Amino acid sequence: MSQLGQFGLTLAFVATIYSIGASLVGIRLKNDRLIASGRNAGIGAFAAFTVAFATLFYLFFVSDFSVSYVVSTSNRALPFFYKIAAIWGGQEGSLLLWGWILGLYATLVIVQNRNRHTAMMPYVIAVLMGGFLFFTSMSLFVVNPFTEMVTPGPDGNLMAFTAADGRGLNPLLQYFLNVIHPPMLYLGMVGFAVPFAFAMGAMMSRQLGDTWIRTTRRWTMVAWLFLGTGIMLGGMWAYVELGWGGYWAWDPVENASLMPWLLGTAFLHSVMIQEKKGMMKVWNMVLVIMAYTAALFGTFLTRSGIVNSVHAFAQSDIGGYFLAFIIVAAGGAFYLLFDRMSYLKSENQLESYASRESGFMFNNLLFVAACFAVFFGTMLPVFSEWIKGVKMTVNSAWFNPVMIPIGLFLLLVTGVGPLLAWRRSSLGSLKRAFTVPALVGLVVGATLFASGIRHPYALTAFTLAVFVSASIFQEFFKGAVARRSSTGENLAQAVVNLTLRNTRRYGGYMVHFGMVLLFVGFSGQAFNVETSEHMDLGDTVDVRQYTLRLDDIRGERTPNYTGSQAVMSLFENDVLVARMYPERRFYPASEQSTSEVSYRSNLKEDFYVNFAGTVERADGQGLLAVVQIFLNPLVMWVWIGGIIVALGTMVALLPNKKTGPSRNRKSEDAGAAHGDNRNDENALQEDTEVHA
Amino acid sequence: MPRKQLKFVIGPVIVVLVLVWIATSALNSTLAYFQTVSELYAMETAGELEGKRLRVMGEVVPGTIVRTDEAVKFTIVDLETHQTMDIEYIGNDPVPDTLRDYSEAVVDGAYAGNGVFTGTTLQAKCASKYERELEAGVITQATELNPEGF
């Protein structure tokens, strides 16, 4: 069967080369048939690659241990569900997944635009397929997932052999979210290839109007949605599976996924200025190039082992190839940008600090600064070794004090920016927009201070969170009241219709609100309590209002692992509220142990228990359980915030509802515009009306 | 650049300067030297260890891990120079599951002299069973893809 996969990859490789060649030659010769054949070859390459990808699924499902990669990440006793996670549990499979997703995106772009943007599309396809060629080549020549097992035969020559069983999937990866976490992350990372390809296509074809921006806006949102979801799932995985009580540790692998997300967020904002004001054209190109580069760089970082990470899962010598590809992609892109600079003149200038434009400017500055800080902290060991010959490192003790102020400043801008008018806001409009949210924020902040919350960052975060939330609700409320008076709908209907008529704007507000909740959740960390105890049966531990008692330790045996489970009772104010079952497991196939944490979660806090192992008693008479207890306030709000961000993004992706029975052009609908064909005039009108 | 636009440069520049200041001052109080066992000994000889935060890395020597109620002790070795260092881990967090014979340990803490390093945080990474077998030659991966096949 592995030959089928090999065949698929080979075919994809050939078709990809043809597709690139036909597209580029076709556009030069203005030969439509050649261009069309390049398109079809692109789709064909994806189909062939899909055959290879499906073959890998099959090899895992039937546990074909004649294939080296299957042996390395799977075993017979592995539950069927985790065999899916095992497919991308190692280097070879991850890269195959990367490539497949890129092919999928390329195909969707080709089909979506088959009759559009004819001057630009052949270049777009060539760029997308160029990336696809890189990944196909990697899978075919460097980290081939279909490589067969061999062993020296009696005559000394290597001969094929089939292993009796596989070495198993790293038990840390045996978690249900891990089946979808890598695909989500890759859908996000790879998604930035599409805006990149359109940006390159626009520059190559010198079609630098708004077309590429409008075409790629949605694609960027899709990529951003997947990447954000992937990052959240990664956080959940770390929280539940790694047992250290947190969801984010500024580990290089985590940072690798955050960097493209930060740049993508910056782009999604600054693209609005280009659409409405024709400003920041060069800057947007830079952001698109950097976002794609960061996605590639993130993959490089995770896979090359260049920086030391506790959970760098699979490493090999693919780093050099990646670095070369990154240099070619970014170098080519920046050269092109430099060459086409004269087409990207700004049509407007900043007029006031109290303007939407300046809000976006600070937004971009902070996101890019955040990305740079993450990059700097992550790469410091590498750079310091180059420059000073010594490896120097930083950990969360550096990241937190640097990233928290940036985050809080961003939170402030989240509240202020959307309330500012384009060009400049008058003093009157500032008063109208800010009075209520600022007052509400300050009152709540003062109340929290009076109630004893003194942690400066947490207090600032909560105050800002209330301010931003109030400003968002005020926006919905004002819009809905205006709509109600013109349509006679009730307030709830008005909110829904308002949102559906301008999905980008109100979906955006939802995303902002989700972010606010995320920050509330992050701030909970200021009040974390952590303790580690050695417990005998019957012992109790008190943490704040909770008491935890160790009742029993019992054994467990499954084909996949053996475990010992602690049975514990949790009392809150002396009332039994939960039984908890933290567990230690040993996986014979991979010879690794893991902890399965147990936690009780509510909106206020998480009580989180990790059975971390055993130690011998001081008198040598038996063992004591090492129990780690974390009391983590407000963690639930991180997950809720993440879900709202995702929902808001989906709303923003919906097309605007255009007609309605009681449509009134003079009402807020005139402003709830149809983003795609608005001009500057009615864009400005929207804001003056909303603030009127 | 027109004069009018100059004022829009000042704001961002101030923001950037503040951030750089925050980042560098945080750096001074958190930067750690990440070293192999031999590099740490070399620094000791040169008298450069004074007041530095340290992070040392090495492979756990099999059979050296001893757990007591107060501390976990083990020895790490620099695979290139075969110099060893004893680690006494006294951190609050339990020892990670991945700390075992042959795993790669990364310890933050202070060097007390006489080849003993007192660790307050401990990370460990172990190669998968598959990787270890591959390295030891128990299993072999085909370097050439089915010569008779495609």
C-alpha cells in the first residue's frame, strides 16, 4: 500500500511543476489554454496528494508496521480514535498534513477565482503551487512518511521487514483535542499562504488596486479564525495534559504559533485603512509577507530543534531546507515590494491623533511590537550565541512583564479605537462616545480597589475590561435604538438585524468582547495559589475555602496503559462538592509515564489536582503520594472568551444581509454598508451617523 | 516628510522607547546563562559565575536518580567532554515524568561549587523509544525507498 502513497506524491510533484510552468509561461504568452491547463494541473496535483494522504490514513488504520513512520507513532493497542492523532504525531505526518492543507487552499482559490482576476490569477497560482512544491518535495525526498522498515538479511543486504508492533504514540499526545488541534493550527498557519499569494500576484501583475485586498480579506479572517482556535486548543491541551496548572508558558513551540497570529491580527486591522482611505499600502504588503514568513518560521522553529523546547516533539535535520525556503519566499517578496513601491503611494495622510486612523496605527504598532518581543525572547539563545558565544535564555519571568503592558495597552486601544471617527473626532463626539464607558469603568475599578484588589495589573485589566465592554454594548445599543425607531422592531430584533446587515463591524465588536473576556481570564493568574504536598491515605490539605482528602489509591489496567488512580474528596466550606480522580499512567509501548489531572471548574475558579508521583516515607515504611494542587481563578473565562472570539469571527465572515422589508436608507443601514462597494464618502458618513 | 506629519511620529516613537525600556530592564533581572556542564566549569575557572543566574543542561547518568523527601539528586553528563555534575533539585514543583535515565535535563539554579548544582526548576526531555532504538541500531529505516517499487 505504501507504494500508492509514494505514487501519489510523485504524481503531485510532477503536476505541481507543470502547473507553475504553465501558469507563468501562459501569462507571458497570453495563452489562455496554457493558463487553463496550469489551473487544472494545480487541482490535479492536489488530487494526487490527497491519494497519498488517504493512503497514510489507511496505513495507520490497518496498523501496517512495514512502514517506518507507522511504527514510530502508533501501536496495535492504541485506541482507534488516537490513531488519527498518530497520523500527525510525528514529523513526516505533520508535514504531509501541512502540504495537504496548502493544496486544499490552492484548489479552493483556483475554483473560486476561475473566471475572475484573469491578469492576476496565474501568478497567484504559481506562488501557491511554489509553496506546495516545497512541501511535496520535503515529503517525497526528505521526510517521506512511506519509507519502509528494513533489516540486514542473512546475506548482509538490507531486506524489508514488518515490525511486530509499533512504538506507540507519545502519551502526552493521547488526548481527544489533539486529534483536531494540529489540523486547526495548520489550517491557520497555511491559510496565510493565500493572502501572501494574492499580494505577490497583485505586485507581479501590477494590479495594485483594491482587488487583492478585498479578495484576501476573507481568506485572512478564515486563517486567523483557525489559527486562533488552534492556539486555544493547544492551551487547553497544555492545561489538561501537561499537569503544571497553566495553559501558556511562553515555550518556543507556543510562541511559534502566536507570532503569525499577532501579525495576522495587525493586518486584519490595517487593511481597513487601506480599503477606506488608501493609506498604509506598503505596510500592508509588509504585514502579509511577514505573516506568511512567520507561519513558515513557526513550523521551522517547531521542527528544527534550533531552540530548546520541552515539547518539541519531532526533530530532524529539515531545518536547513526550511530556512532556505523562508529566505527565498521572503527575499523574493521584499524584492518585489521594493520594485513596485511606486504603485503603492498613500492617498491620504494622518490628520489627528483623535482619529480612527491613529487608533489603527497604535494597534499595528503594538501588535508588531508584541510579535517582535516574542521573536526576540524565543530566539535569544540563538542570537546571543552568535554574538557573544554564550547561550542566554529568558522564560516567562521575562515574557510576562514585557507582554502584560503591551496587552493592557492593546486592551485600551480596543476600547478607544472603534469610538473614534475617521479623519478627526470633534470634542463633542469624543464626549458623547466616551463619557458612559469611562465612567462605568472607573466606578467598577474603584469598587474593586475598595474591595481589596490591589494587584496593579489585574486592577488595570479589570477596569479596562469594563470600559471596553461598556463601549461595545453602547455601540450595539445606539445602533439598535436608531434601528428600532426607523423600523419599529423590538430591541432584540434590532440588535440581530443590525449585526446581520453589517457583519464585519458588529462581528468585530463580538471578537473584541471575546478578547476582553480572555484578558479577564488571564488576569486571574495574578491570584493563583499553588501548593505541593506529600499525602498518606486519609490525609487532608486545606487551600483557601477548600479541603482535599486522599481516600484511596487504586490500580487500573487497559491494553494501552496501566495506571494508578488517586480517589480524592473535595470539600468546599466543609461540604463535599466533588470526587476527584487524578491518575498516573504508564504506557508500555512508548515506555513513558504521564499524569492525568483532575479538576473542578466553575466561573469563579478551577480547583486543579495533579497526582505527580510517589516518594518513600521518611521512616521507609511505604509510600506517600505527591499531590500538586492549583487554585486558578477565572480560567473558565479564557475558554469562554475564545469561543466568543471564534463566533464573532464567523459572524464577521457572513455576507451582509442586503434587503429587508423595512429597509430605510437614511437609518443606520446607510452606514451598515456593504463593505465591498462602499466609497470613502459613505464610509465617513457611517461614522458621523453612528456618533451623531 | 511634511512638517505636519512629524507629530505623528513622536507618539509611536515614545511608545516604542517605553517598550524597549521595559524589555531591557526586565532582561537584566531575568536573563539566565544556558550552558552545558563543561561550559559551566569553564566559567567557574574564569571566575565569571558571580551573581549570574544559571541554567545547565546535560544527560541524566543512568542509575543516579535518588528521591528523598527533601530533594531529588541525580548526575548529568556532558556527552562531548564526559564531565559530570551532581544536581540537587529542591524546587517546589514535582519532578517531571520525563526525568529518567538518559533523558536530557535542563536545570535552573545556583552553582555551589565542588561539582554540585542546586536546582529550583527542572525540565526534562526524553527521546522516544523509537528514536532511542534507531540510535542504538536496534531498528533501521530504509534509506532508499523500495528499490524495486516506484
